[in-house]
Amino acid sequence: MTERPDRATVGSDSTRRTPREDDRTNMRVVSWNIQYGIEAELAATEIAERPEMRDFDLLLLQEMDEAGTAKIAERLGAGYAY
């Protein structure tokens, strides 16, 4: 097992942050069904502005097309896989 460095960072290049103390044992997963990709911009705003959602380690989006997924990733400064 590889040891984790003491001062690791998480997030994309534009959102790097020092991990919270509980990051070593917990992963924050946000999952959201955006129903046919409608209101993707509103969803991105909600995710970015709500504290309980914005510090995610993994964001799972359902019912999205690639263009909407890319917009949300760009808005949040995150990478994505589609």
C-alpha cells in the first residue's frame, strides 16, 4: 500500500485545495439526475454555490449529454469523463 503525502491537493488545476482532515478517510460523492440535461446551467450554479455540494470529490450526473456535461465541468473548473 502506498502512503499518501502529507500535503496532497485535490481538484483540477484551477480548483486545487488542501484536503480537509476527513479527506483521508472519506470521499464526498454528489449524485444528481438532471432529467434529460434540462437546466444544466442552473444545476451547475446550484452545485457551485451550495456548500454541501461544491466540495465534492466525485460528481455523478445522470441523463446528461456530452455538451451539457462539458459545460458543467467548465463552470465548476473540473475535469470530466463522458
